Amino acid sequence: MKLTSKDKNIEFINKIFKEGKLIKDELKYFEYRHSQLSMALSFYQKIVEKKKLIVEAGTGVGKSFAYLVPIALALKENLFENAVISTHTKTLQKQLFEKDVIIVKKIIPGIRIEIAQGLENYLCLLKLKEEDIFSKEKWMEIIFEFIEKTPDGDLSELEGKNIPTNLFKYKKDDCLKKDCPYYIDCYVFKKIDRWKNSDILITNHSFLLANSLIDFPYIKTGGILVIDEAQRLIEDAVNSYGNEININYLESTLFREIADRKFIKKKRDFLTKTYEEAKALKKEAIRFIKESEKKRIRESTFTEFKIHENLKELSNMVKIPRGDWGLRARMFKEKLLNYARKFEKIIFSEGSEYVKWVEIENDEIILKDAPLNPGNYLKEFVYLNFPVILFTSATLKTGRDFSFFIKEAGLEPDTQAVYLPSHFPYKKNVIIYIDRKAPTPKEEEKFAQYFSHKIKELVEIFQGRALVLFTSYKMLKEVRKLMSDLKIPVLFQGEDSRKNLLERFKNDEKTSLFATGTFWEGVDIPGEALELLVIARLPFSVPDEPYHEAKLELLKKEGKNPFLNYSLPLAVLRFKQGFGRLIRKKTDKGCFAVFDSRIINSAYGKYFTSNLPPAPITYEIKDVRRFYASIKNI
């Protein structure tokens, strides 16, 4: 019987992942992994069928190669013209672009692969000229050297050189497009051309979702879409499909722009009045939020401010001059209308689909709203544009199934989902310590005292090498006050940038890091630099956090149990993500410690323990000491 191209490709996939065909030379430590082969075969089948697939693949499975090889074969067979791979982190984007796609290039010589990120990451030549940067002697040599060497104007190449790149970064609202005198040499439009003509485009969730709202002008659709780090897609959709207004910008920068432009020459008293109203709004927002970081906006909040009407009126006042300034004036007019629309949407719109709040971020006051059912937007703006979609991550399943992710991501209930375990030797390399005596979350002061004492003992056993994760910055600060006599060096979130803290933590093997929030995921510290991972509390969201509170209210209205349908599965996913920081490669060893007795004393505790890998659990620190002695051969 004659083999079809599909049969040949399945045979080829087996050879690649069983024997290392074509990839052995590229992967120094290639080994056969059953889960990796299963993922590649399942994904290729969905490509042929033009369907969606969800895959939770444990750490070390090799997800990237498992989807890149089927993509390469599909492009080679002309099943599709292109593929888009979206990640949450720039780290994975860079790894895919600089390392993993080498395999694809071996299978399909000459394939065009590009990496796409937000356009604000690139230098605008016109802004550079307008800011007259070259008159500043201390910058001159660095800027000239950058322009001579840079292939694409990526401003990240200037990081750490103390240059205010904000002055000349690209902004869509200020772009003159083909009317710009630098259009032919523009880094941005050269990049866009390459993105549109690529066979595989590697991008990030934020860029993908932002483009979905404007019919994907920079991303070619109709092909294969891979959502890697899919656990972050829903949160990114919440941010991307919402609105925000920076009141500081509204109060200062925007009005300074209006004052500096020649577009509005008359009625300066009206401009002053609007400016004063923006200042009053900022003052009221600061009073409203008080000492909170975020506070929910209810229906009647800030409705006395009619700034949107004033911005519309200012837009009507914009005069469109002839010549080069005409396009700028039209764009400026649209900017004012855009701010008016956002303000009206956040403050005056009604309905239970969105939640609104005000927050402080880097000393700036920001008004925001966000959709409570982001999956509806993903379905409408993303999924309909790609016949084949793979959602993959190491953390998608909660309990026994994928129902939480499927619902929140707006997928059909019958979407096929596959769980593929890691091949790491957890039973031998990991011990799980649960402290049964820790005070409850309601006993905050007692817990801080208890935890500070116990964590010192654990950190000293491992001679540092600990990442300690908190669910609140308040608790972190309380514990920090009580840790002054610790002999081993400790880094605390807030002392330095996230990037610098991680670098210091990686480079000094006897240092520990105490942190919250963003450190729960996206942290990759393999080897002996991290051997103790501590979770102070089960990662439930704060009940009055605006988005979480509104989501629970919506579920209650729908007659569903808010805790079981949202709070619990969300916490389980974060818990799994936290554990994932500990074991990053097959030879890693360490202890995972939990100081929340609810994990064994509550009815829902089993949802957390059942999502941990197969490793021995202990309630005694003496067992942790023995484990450390065994891995260190003491």
C-alpha cells in the first residue's frame, strides 16, 4: 500500500523524536521523551484536521520542538502558508528565535522566520531628529554607534546606557507614515514588511491581542497559531481588551502638547478650564484611592467630571493646516477623540460585562476597565482568524480536567485536551514539606512571627539558595522586619529591579530572595542557585481586588459557586506555577515548602496536593535536613 504524505510525516516525526533525526547535532543532550513524541503527533493530527488542541506538558517535555517540527512539516507540505507562535515572555520569544528554530531551518531550508514585538520598542528617526539629540555631546557617540550597528533599531540594545529612549521611541499616534521624510529608512516599516512576509512569526500575547482589534495589520492570519505559555493568555486578554487612562498624562503631557501645537489658536480659556478639571479629577482620584493600590469604581464615581465632553470640544477646535502639519493635526484630533471615548467608556458606561477601577502605578494615577469574560473577545477577535490553534503550557489543568481554562479562554467544551507528564525524577529529587502548625491567614501577626522563625531554620539548612514567595507585599514587609538577624544574605523585592534581583540571586548561590507577584512565574533558575522554594500562603486572590470581586459577583448572579468555579481553580494554577520555579531540568534537586495548613486541614486542600508531582511529603523539618544531607552527600 502506498504511503500518503500524512503517513510519511507521522513516520518522520517518530524518527525525529525517537532517534533524534536532524536534531541530534543541534541538541547536545538529546534523549527520547515519550511525552514529547505524543505532543508532536497529537498536534500534527490537529493540523491535518484543522482543529484546536490543548496540551499541558510538564517541565522538561520539550514543548517548543514538539510544536515546531509539525509546523515545519505542515509548511513544507503547503498545508498552510504561515504560522504564528505567541508567548507571554520575551525570554521564550528570544529562545525560540535564537535557538529552537534552527531545527525548523534544517527541515525547511530558506524558511523566513521573524520575531515581532510592540512597535514602541523601536527607534523613530523623525523623533530622534526633532529632539535634537545630537546636540547633546555625551549621547552623540553612543547614538551614532547604535545607528551604525543596529540591524533593526531595537532600543533594548541601549539598555543600561543611561539614555532617555522614551524621547525617540516610536508611537503610533505620532507616526506620519508615508509622509514622513524618513519613511524609506524607517526601522518600523521595514520590520512590518518582514513580519508580513515571514513564514513563521514569533510574537507575544500582548502584541497578538492588540493586533486582533485592528484586523491584524502586522500579522498574517489564516494559518497555524501556537499559544505558548497559554496560562497567561486570559490575563493578557483582560488587559488588552480593556481601556486605561493615565490621569497624569491627561493632566500634564496632553495639555502641554495642546498648548505647544499651532492647531488650537483660540479659546485658550476653555483649554485652561479643561486642564483645571483634569487636575481636580486627579486630586479626587488620589482622595478616593487613599492608601490602597487599587479601588473599584462604582456607577456614580467620578461622574461629576465631564472631561470627555471638553476633549471632544477641543478636538472640534483643531484646525487642519496645509502642508506637512496637516497629517499631524488630523492625528492629534483623533488622539483627543480617542481619550474622550476611553474616558466616557470607563466612567459613564453601564452593564456587568466590564469592571472599572483606579490604581496607582509608579506614582501615576490610572483609570482602567476590563472585560469579565475575556474568552468572548478571544473567540471573536483571535480564534476565527486561525484554523489551527495549539494552547500549551506546564500549568493548564486544575484537578482532573481542563474545564476552568476551557471556559475562561472561550473555547468549546469539547475541545480536545491532553495531559503529558514530565519525565523528571521527582520522587528522588524533591521533598515536599508542609507545616501543619502554621497560624491561619486570619492570624496575620502570629503568622509573621511564626513564619520568620521557621523560615530562618529552613534557609540555614540550605545555606541560602531559597526563593520565598508571598501572596501579599504587606506580609513580605512584616516578615522582613523580623529577619534582621539572619546570617545568610537575603534579597527583598522592592530593593532593586526584578531583573537585577534575579541576576544577583542567580550569581550568588548562598543568597535567598523574598518576593511576591511576578516572581511566581517566568523565573528560570536551574541548578544549585535554587534548592528551596517556599510558599508562605496558598495563592488565593485578595477578595476585594476589583477584578476578582466583580468576577465573583458575576458568577453568583449566574447561579454558580464563585469559590469552586473561579477562586479555587485560579489559586491551583498559581500554586502549580509557583512549584514550577523549583525544578527546571532533570538534574535539579530541592525542597518545596508550604506554610499554609489549609492545604491539609480544609476540604479543598486536596485540589492543591493532587496537582503536585509524585514526590514524598513530610511534616517534619528533620526529614528536610536528611534530604539536604543526601543530595549534598554529607
